[in-house]
Amino acid sequence: MIPSYDPNDTEAGLKLLEDLTTNAEAIQQQVLHQILSQNSGTQYLRAFLDGESDKNLQSFKNKVPVVNYDDIKPFIQRIADGESSDIVSAQPITELLTSSGTSAGKPKLMPSTAEELERKTFFYSMLVPIMNKYVNGLDEGKGMYLLFIKPEIKTLSGLMARPVLTSYYKSQHFRNRPFNKYNVYTSPDQTILCQDSKQSMYCQLLCGLVQRSHVLRVGAVFASAFLRAVKFLEDHYKELCADIRTGTVTSWITDSCRDSVLSILNGPNQELADEIESECAEKSWEGILRKLWPKAKYVEVIVTGSMAQYIPTLEFYSGGLPLVSTMYASSECYFGINLNPLCDPADVSYTLLPNMAYFEFLPVDDKSHEEINFASHSNTDDEDALKEDLIVDLVNVEVGRYYEIVITTFTGLYRYRVGDILKVTGFHNKAPQFRFVQRRNVVLSIDTDKTSEEDLLNAVTQAKLNHLQQPSSLLLMEYTSYADTSSIPGHYVLFWELKPRYSNDPPKLDDKTMEDCCSEVEDCLDYVYRRCRNRDKSIGPLEIRVVSLGTFDSLMDFCVSQGSSLNQYKTPRCVKTGGALEILDSRVIGRFFSKRVPRWEPLGLDS
Ligand code: AMP
């Protein structure tokens, strides 16, 4: 069922893509049929479907419910704790993938199988002919892709729990990939697989710089990670150049990847070190990517969704190189690819590959992107039945409409709501193309963190209760937030309007109290936020900007002047750049930062 072709044969790859998208409807039917045939004996499906005779589309739609993570968490937890995979999947679950989406503050765990790694390999292979269609000569050099692994843990069952990319990079599919001249990287696998992210970054940049004359494209998975690499380079270029000059690797690289880096350095190179150092010593780093990697044709990083906030900074460093978002994927399933990779980042759409999973779409409100009030669509109050009426198949989505994606995978997820909101922008043959709109309920995101309005409210409430009421006796009148990515790494900013409990005077702000508030908020945010802050250092210290009394009234006036209804006005819990941010920033009376890193430790084994 998983197709393959010779990745060096661009024509064959493009033809396969045409076949898949042309036959999207039939392929979706086959996918569902295969998933149901394979898994009809699982405990999960047996609870809804009545054996053989019930393996058809209609029974599936009528009887298997659309679910959220909390509905399936007990099943997955049982597998993590050592029960048999066949609770959800006939094929053995070989690992659990830790998503950056969280449940009760911890990463969601997604089942995966050996076969799924093959499906991912196929998916990656489909990106090659598309890039080749638009960019010539990619087989004549290398890609400098900065790729990293993250910590993993063994669950009680012995299964590993780890992020999806860590799983892929550690797999034989990546490590023993057949040689293909379109996929030659500057980073030796050992540097990608290095557990220490700082050593990994240093070594990968060193290898990328040494081989700069061969580099045809640069990138990382997400824009945030790539920009962190640029900042790292800014902080370490002298040391990197010293290593190139002497042909040695600095002493703090103790990981076993050291030898692979030494073999790439291949002796001292004074001239190269001087060239790089003089580019890096320039006062402005505008266009630095082009200067350091003069043959690079594009920067491959995801800049859609929450990553769009990094486009201006990337444009500054890239000196006009196209920013290419190639794919849309998750721990649950890999979804789709961008068939027009050189397009403007604002126009990126992903075409879903119909053989990756069975896809359904739950319509959401076109304006608010929130769930449609199903009850208003019918006179019955069985909400699940109404949802079933509205949910549509892959090929039946309507251009211009917004949907939440619902997936049934080969790995044991059935009608699972991923939480991503997508807008249909068109079709490629019979396969729809989607713009990524947003993650359901997420207000703040800097890296892979996804903080919801509710997470933020809980954290702010905790800080307020523990630090504002006693001893300072301040009232938190209003708050909002902002993801500040003007420096690297970015950080969360909270705007707080504070008032003394017993007067209308401006509040007296005590540094220690406010810093404690910053730290308390961080302590209360979820596992992924704290991992980014603590281990990955991909988010900077949280900041509270206290604004003068009356600021949130001005914010309301502004929002109403921009079209918000006064009756229904709700303080936005997150603002983006623009007028609202200017109003808040112009009224700041105090700025405070968290002075300590929040607690974080690798995922516990408890449920
Ligand atoms: P994870 O489960 O941690 O791998 O995160 C997957 C999530 O990252 C997806 O469900 C999306 O919300 C987001 N994501 C992945 N790829 C893209 C993309 N190309 N554009 C925007 N968001 C993305």
C-alpha cells in the first residue's frame, strides 16, 4: 500500500503525486477499508463496530465517535503501562510519540508502528521531486539542515516515548537511508544524534561552515530553531573560526560525534576561517545567510501557523532567499506537502496526501474558527449526531471554508480531532489544499510550546493569589499577553494593569514581588513550555509589563474603533503587533523578568 519510486527520478515522483491526488477519493476509501479490516478486532473498535459486517464507511461514520485526546488517553496509557497493543492496533505499537500538544500539562502520547516509519519515509521522499521541479541543480551540492533530537524515556511497558522527529532520526530509515544525491547533508548523522543540544548545534554549524562552498540550501524544521542557530552562530563564531583555523574541535565537545566533525574539518584552513570571521564581524548581520553560504538557493523552514511571526527576522538574515515551508505534519500523522514551495510564505497551502490516513473535516465558524453550535443546525439535541451530519470527507470540503481536521490513522487513532484549524484554498486534481490557520485554543507560542487561554488564566491566577494579594495588596484589574520575538530567543510578555487595593494611586511595584509573579506564572505553564525554557533554552525569561490604570479602557476603545462590538467586547487575551500593542507599550510603568528557570524534568512514568 505504501508506494515507492526512485528518488533520483523526478518525473516518476511527480507522476506518483499526480496519481495520488487524482485518485484521492478511491485512495481514501481504500485507506479506511484497510484500517478497518486490519483493526476490527481491536478492543477499541469492537466497542463500536459489530465485527466483519460492520467494516463499511456508513457503520464507521454512524457508530465510531469523533474524539479528543482525553477520550483515548486511558487506552494509550494502558499500552504505555504494559498492556497489549491490540487495545487500539492490530499491528504492534513500537513506540509512543510525545506531542507538543499537552493534556493535563503533559505531552500527549501518540501510538506508532514500524510500518508508520515507512509511511514517513515515503512522505519525505515526495518532497524531493517537488523541490527539483522548481529549483535546478540540487544534486550538485549539500543541504545544511540543523536537526536535533530530544530526550526520551522508557515507559513501564518498555516502549520508548519520544518526539516524532527524535524517533525518525534514530530509526534505521534515517540512519541507513540509501544514498541519494538530492539528500546529502553537511551534518554527519552522529552530530544530529548527539544528545547534548549545545554540542550538537556547535558541531552542526562547524560542519556547515567548513563545507560552505557546497551548501545549496539551509534550514531546520521550524523557523524558531533556525533563528536560534543564527543567534548561536553570533555568540560562537569566533570559537568556530578558531577551530576552522587550527583544524581542531574545541575542548568542550566531548560527545562521540567529535570524531565525525574532525574528519570533516580535515586539517587547518586559515583562509576559510578568515573569510568567515570577517563576514561575521560585520556590524550588521543583514543578509548574513547569503554571505556565509553564497550558493544557497533557499531557506527551508516552516513559517506557517505560529511560525509566521519569524518571517521578518528571517527575511532580514536571509538577504532575499526564498523561505520554503515544505510540509505539514504532526506526531499523530504526516498530513500534506506544499506543491508550490517557492511561493510567498503568506500563500502557502498544503496538499493532503490521501494515502497517509483517512481524513475527515469538522466545519468550524468561518470568523471565530470556533466550533459551530451544532444545536442551531437542527431541532434535535443529540450533539454527536449533529456533528456526524456536518463532518465531511477529504474530497468534499468546500473552497473558502474553515475546518478542524479529524484523522483515522494506521496506528490506532480513530476519528481523532487533531486540534488544527485549516482553510481550504483550492484543489490539486481531487486533493484539497489547505492553509494552516491556527491551533485550536492556542494564544501564545514561541517554539513548540502551545499555551491556551485557559493555561494562561490558571498561571496568572496562581501568581496573583500567591504574590499579589499578600503582602502587596495589589489587584490585578486586567491582563493580556504577547509573544515577543524581536530578540532571540523570543519570550512571553504579560501586560498587567495593577491597582492598590485601597486607593486609586499608581501601584507601588516591588521588584521581588513582580519577579516572583513572573516565575510563578512560568512554574504553572505546561511541560513543553518549561522544557523549552529549561532544557532547550528556546524561550527567554517571561516578562510582566505593568501598564498604567485605564490602559485596558484605551485598549477597548481601540478594539471597538476597529470594529469589535461594544456589547460583546472581551479583552483579547493575546495581542499581535500593531495598534493594540502600541497602546499597551506606550503605557508601561514597570518591566520585570523572571529571575529563575522554571522546574522541568523529563516526562514521568505516572499517568
Ligand atoms: P507535534 O505533535 O508536536 O509534532 O506538533 C504538530 C503540530 O505542529 C501540528 O498539529 C500543527 O499544529 C503544528 N504544525 C506542524 N506542521 C506545521 C506547519 N507546516 N505549519 C503550521 N503548523 C504546523
